[in-house]
Amino acid sequence: MITKSTRWIRFIFSLVLLVVFCILAYVLWNKQQFKYGFRSFSVENETGAIYISNCNRLKEKISSSQDLSLEGLPETLISGIDFIIHQKNSDFDKRLNDACYISWNSADFVIVFRTNDMDPSDISENLLKMMVSSTFDDESIIIGGNKYQIEQFNQFLTIRNNSLQTKKSEKTDHFGNSDFIVFNDAFPSGQNHVILKNNHHQVWEEKINGPESKPLLHEQFMQFIPAGFSQLSYFGCSQFSTNAVSFFPAADNRSFDWIDGGMMIVKKDSFQLLIAPQNLEKDLKMILEEQTLTARGDTNFIPFFNIGNYEVMPFESDINWQTNDGTIAENFKYYTHIDNFNVLSQFNTCHALVSGRASAGNLFLKSPMLSSVYRGSLPQRVHHFNMIHKSGSDFEIESRTWRTKEDCIITHFAGADQSTGSSTVRMDHDFEISIIPNSILIINENLQQQILVSNQNQIRCMILPEQKNGH
């Protein structure tokens, strides 16, 4: 039989367990109600924010805050970032997570670290290692006469110069491994940045209408692109003839309904080339021949001519090739066929650019510098890319790939190739038609080497760059 004292002991024990359960339930509920992430913290009237995945790694890649391309930073924050960047031999305290998050407006900022083990005294101690003196109390630290509030939110430590806004994080932070991500009104979902060999890569997503079919490999278009170009513009997808309107909404339907897979626009100075494979439904050469004969009123004569190994056809057509965005500025007048690709141009010299360079081997993919930049700055499959050769080894490249008809992933590259020391050849005299030589003569004059190439009708002189260190 259970005694009265035993019943009391059981009751008290059950009551204690109930209290413990309630406390644990409340702690768990409270933790869920105040679940924080880096994006939980911001200043009032935020104009921008940045997430840095690894502070120590990034400060080795950049030389100043300007390399981050951030707008509207307070002067105090700029000075602090520049100071940290110049401390190449001082890593962040190991008790701080590698990542860091900063939110700012024109006057205020908050810096956020993930840590459970740091307080104002620890921060002051680390600043002293960087030769920065400071004073502190339990909730703030004074550096250079400026007072900064320090506050812990669960596993996050915040340092700020003014008021702070916090909000519950709806989902776990997942930022990937880019060097840093910028958030602002233009990029509310973030713009990813990667710095590699002093080159700046950017990736972000925008709501833009585009093609519904899949992107294709674009390297096939590069096989006979001339190395001497100023701009390349590629457009392509698996059902190009029906999706061309996504790239050129106001274009003449006949302009691109013969294309299979995609097309490349090559620009050199004021000249433009359109290069594209042909589908099975349309024969572009036959269409242009018929339109030319109709326009000329002559059923048996078109003045074909040859450039190198390729036959060129001048044509007259009522097809309007021009696009509203200026991608194609003038209508085409000349046609040729090279390695299963149709080539259109406005001047016969443009065809010489392709056919002559193809014969001479002066092609895009044969250049170590160009192929390195191309393969290092573009995804293998995209719907569109634009590559601008600014000068020397300096390029600007942007690509667009649509995940859905409205969701577009954009990449941007700006920089110069760092992988090769290959030199370029300066043309001393530029002739309209590229030459296929049957004679090559090397001339050494005044410590400068020149190459004279000629055939029965043409001559060209090329000056090689000065050689250094005996190489």
C-alpha cells in the first residue's frame, strides 16, 4: 500500500518535471520566435548590404574598398574597410566565423559576425594586435573618438554606430561560396561577386522575358571567328527559329527563320558579319538567289566572285535584317558558305576578314589569350552573350541564361587575361582583302623584325613586337 508521504513525493516530482518541461518548451518556442540569420540585421533606411563569405580570403584579393564597387558607404566604414584590407599579416580572430555581413546607409552601419565567444574586451584586444587603441565597457567600444554599440543576438555579434533593426529569419542563410554578395534595391536577391586573378566576375538574377527552349553549347560558333574583332554577340537556343522573336521582338520574321540553333554577330570597326548554321526547312542561298534575280530582272547572271577558297555571292533582298537594339545596324549584301555555316556581311571586305583569316589560321580559338578569356568567363551553355574587346587583353563580357521564360541568370566579367604572355602583331599596312601568301620573307632592320608576305597580286608587311630578355 502506497503511503501518504510517497504520494507527496511523487506529486512533487511530477510537478518538478512539469515545470522543467514548460521551461524547455518556452525556451524552444522563444528560440524559434527569434531565429536569426545575417539578413536579420539592418540599419534604418538601408541603402545597401554586403555578405562576405571569407574575410581573410577576400582581403588578400583586393587592394581597397573601391574594388568592392559598393555605393553610398559612410566615410567611417570606408576607412575601416581600407584599414583591414591593408593588414595583410593580421587574420580575423579564429573565434569569429569566416563570414561577415554589413548593412549601411549614408551615415550609419552595422557589422555582423557569427560567434558565441566574443565580447568588447576581446574585440579591443584584437584591435590592439593591429596597433589600434580602444576603450570599452560591457556594451560599447570607443575607437578614434567614435563610440560603437556591441550587442549579442543568440550566435550573432553586432557592432553598430546607431540604431539597429532586427527581424525574424524565415529561412536558413544559404549564400554559396562567392567572394561576396551585394544586396540593394537593384538586386534584392543579391548579386554574387567572384574575384579571380584580378578579374571581377558577377552573377545575379533578374525578371526578364526570354526564350522558352534550352540553351546550347556555343563553342561551335567560335571555330572560324577571326581573332581581330571588336565585339561578338551570340544568340542561341534549341528552337531558335520559333524563339528568335524573344531576342528581337520587332525583327522581320524572315530574317532568322532559316537559322538552326543560334547565330553569332561579329563586329570589326564599322563592319558586321552574321554567322549561323542553316535548318532543314529553309535554304537561305536559294532564297537570296531568287530575290536577287527578281530584283535585277536578269534570270541567268549573278556576279559571283572568290575570296581565297570561298565563293561570295552579292545579293539584293527585301528582307530587313536590322534590329531595333542596334545589334545589326545595316542590311546585309553579301553571302558565302563556310564549313556548314552561312555568312552574311554588308561589305565584301567582311567576307575577306573571315575567309582570309580562316585560310591563314588567325582564328579566335587559336589565340591562347582569347581562348583563355572566353573559356574562363562564360558558362558553356547560354542563351546570349556579348563580348567586347576593349583594348589589348582587356575585355567586358556578359551572358544571359533563362531558367524559365521570366527568370534570367546574368553573368558579367570585366578584366584582362592573366594566363598568357603571348604578344600581338601590329599591322603596318592594312589591306582590304586578307592575303593568302606564297612567299614569306623575314627582314631584320634596326633591331626590329618584320615579316613581308606576298602573292602574285598582294603584299603585306607585319612588324613583330620587340623581344625581351633574349626570348
